[in-house]
Amino acid sequence: MNTARRFDIDDSKANHEIMTALEDVKLFRNLAYINGKWVSGNRFKPVFNPANDEIIGYFTQLSSQQINHAVDSAQQAFTTWRQLQADQRAEYLLSWYQHILDAKQDLARLMVIEQGKTMAEALGEIEYGASFIRWFAEEARRSYGETIPSHIPNAQLSTLREPIGVAGLITPWNFPNAMITRKAAAAMAIGCSVVVKPASETPFSALALAELAERAGIPAGVFNIVTGNANTISHVFCQSDNVKALSFTGSTPVGKLLLSDAANTVKKCSMELGGNAPFIVLADMDIEQAAIAAADAKFQTSGQDCLAANRIFVPEKLYEPFIHHFKALVEAQVVGNGNHPSTTIGPLINQSAVEKAQQLLNDALIKGATIIAQSNATIATQTGGSFFPATLLTNVTTEMAVYREENFCPIAVVMPYSNLEQVIEMSNDTEYGLAAYVYGHDIHQIWQCLRGLEFGMVSVNSVKMTGHPIPFGGMKQSGLGREGSKHGFDEFSEIKYCCLGALPTASGS
């Protein structure tokens, strides 16, 4: 196994931006992390800063043999890790949690450069991601079984929760820290070892977590990160008999492919897939407040968020006043480098994302949509960058791609509705069912929305809905399973039923 030095690519200019941004330069890793060692493949791939399109570093590309070795190492580590008491595993995780919090400024700076988020968003994600580690470290102590009143004479019946084994985790670029910790903390706390495949756009945030896991003393083989070709890694995960659980966050089409590939080994699969969130404004809602909330829900992470409000529905009689307030909010958005304190919308992840956003906009305009407003303030400290303006569209119809698809860009769609039954039907008119927002005061209408909306998460009068204690997940083609909360253990464990019968005593004894 090749354990080459950290920087096999001699490109001081490429590494300079990150190296000068970090106080702790050892957090910048470009090799994979397998069985407690930093491992190099035979090739390296560049990573680009989406704010200026410049290369910020190179990360290694592993072979399928090396990826299989990572799985084998995780399997070996599992046999020991699972035998530790929950308290012992918790101590390792809590140490990791504290190392992350201590390094949060550097981790956020790294994320801004690599992913493009604003500094405020990046800091928020680091704290959000760390919260799952603490939650699951503590919750593992309460992973209770149950006793069952016996229907069998002279028998005691019970259940206990067993860790499932090695978990393969495939995580996205839009939350390069928190999507790893939310999965890995649950799996590791319950007694599983993990092999993580981070997104190729944001590997350095993942590898920094490995550096901190190593400092926290997490035993070799329990937490591994493999980098390389996505198809190669996912195929190893899906086909390996040693990988007992597969957890994926990403698009619905890719999730379907993974489910198909994993079918032969009958893995436990959890999928957090696409979203097309409605934002429903009820007739008794203050329109200015609703517009502010809708803008927050739409433009978080530059619109590159599975929870982003893709379709905003407003009562017909309030439509024009809402447009007036929302238009001003769109025009006030500042697009630019996430390092600039005035920036509210960072770049999209790459030029392909910009092209997709433009395609969605062109399709809508050709089919009759109207641009009402676009952000007009841009802070470009350097040339280039994958920027796209905040955009408000009206006259949108249901056949437009921007309405049907998860648009993952800062294009806001606002549509009028006539009555509550209609808007619930419009909201449900999608293959997705991840999250929905409702803003209003009438408890009867709110209750109708809560029960009628076909979404795994419904938030009333709050843009913030997620966190470590809640079960995150969707319905329909938005996924399988839940992450976070006590239910987060379900994806990485099995319920074992135990029947303890009493043997008859020997004759005459």
C-alpha cells in the first residue's frame, strides 16, 4: 500500500490559497485515509475554487483494489469497535466533537474556498455537523432493547439492537462537513465502522475531518475516507459483502442506480435524495414577514439545498403585495466570494451548475415566464467564478422544468393560488416529498397542510427545521430512511429478537 507524502503534486500556487488561509495547515490533506494511514493512489485530480475557477489543490485517486482494502480494514476494525461499551465509543466521539469545534474557524475557511459558501453559512455548518457527533455519542447510551410479554410458556422474550457492520457513506458537495458527520456519528456510535466517499468537488473538508478523527484517537479502521472515481467507489460499496449498510445523499437518479447496484447483496440502504419544496403563504399571514422568510428559505446555500423553497405559493389577493416585497429582497441580494462580509449568495459549485441554471431559466422564458427581478450587486474580488444572480420569475406554469425539477440554483418561482385545497394539490404535484414550508396563523388551515402535504418534513412559521434531534428524511422519491434523532440508528443497526426458554428440570432433582 502506497503511503506517499501528503503533497505529491508540486504546485505551490495551487496550494497557496488554502495554506495561507489556515492557521493549522495540517488540516489540509490530499491523501485518502485508510486504516489509520494516509494513502496515495497513482493519480491526482484538481479541485477548483468556485469563486474564481482557480485550482486550490489536488487530491488522490484510489484504485478499486485500494478501496476494497479500505472496506476490509473497516471490517477488521468493526470486530473490536463493536465490542466496546457505548460509553467508551462515546468518549472517542466526544473527543472528535471537541477537536472539530476547536478547529471550526479553519474548517469554515476551508469550506468557503472549496465549496463557495459565505463564511456565516460555513461556520453554521461546522457547528451543525459537530452537533450530530455529540448527539449520537450521548444517544448510544440509550439504544435500548425491550422486553416482550411472553406467549410461550416458561420463556423470556426480548430484543436488542446490534450494529450492522461496515457502512459505506456517499456524501454530497453542498454540505461537505455535516453530511459526513450526520451519517458517520450515528454509525460509529452504535458500533459500526465506516468508509466515506466524499464528493470530488469538496474532498478537503472531508479529509480535514479524518485528520481530526486521528487526533481524537479514534482507532484505526473505524473511520476511513476514500477518494477517486465515483463509479468505482460506489460499485465497490454496492457489491462488497462486507459493506452491510449503504447511506447516500444526492440526486434521485443516482440514488436509483445505487439501489439497483446494491440489490444483489441485499444491503440496508438509506437514501436522502432530491427535493422540490413548496412554500405556502396562508391568507392571514403578514406579507412582508412571509417574503423575508421565503427569501431565506430559497437562497440558503445559493439555492443549492435540498430544503430550498423551489415553489412559492401565495393567495391570489396577496400576490401583488408579496411580489412587491419579494422583488426588493431579490434585488438586495449580493452575489460574490463567500469570504467577503457583504456577500449573501456565493457562487454555484461549478460552471456546469451555472449552465444548468441558465437552461432552466431559458426554458421558462421560452414557455412564457417573466423575469420580475434579479440581484444587481456583485462583488467579484477576482476574475472568473461560477456566479449566478438571484432571480424572480412569475407567470410560471407546471410544464416548465424550473417548476418540475429540483433547480439547485437561486431562481425563485412565485405562483398564485385560489384556495387551500388547490395549493395542497399543487404542492403535492411532484415526484419529490422531502420538505415543505407553511406560513400563517389559522390553526385549522395549518393542520390541513400538516396532514395533507406529502412531505417527510413540514415546517410551520420557521425556515430552520433541521438539527440533531429531528428525523431528517423524505417521502415518495425523496428517499428512504431517516437521519438524526434516535431514528438515525435504525439505518446502521438490526433488531435482534431473543427467546430464552427454560429447560425442564431433571427427573427427581
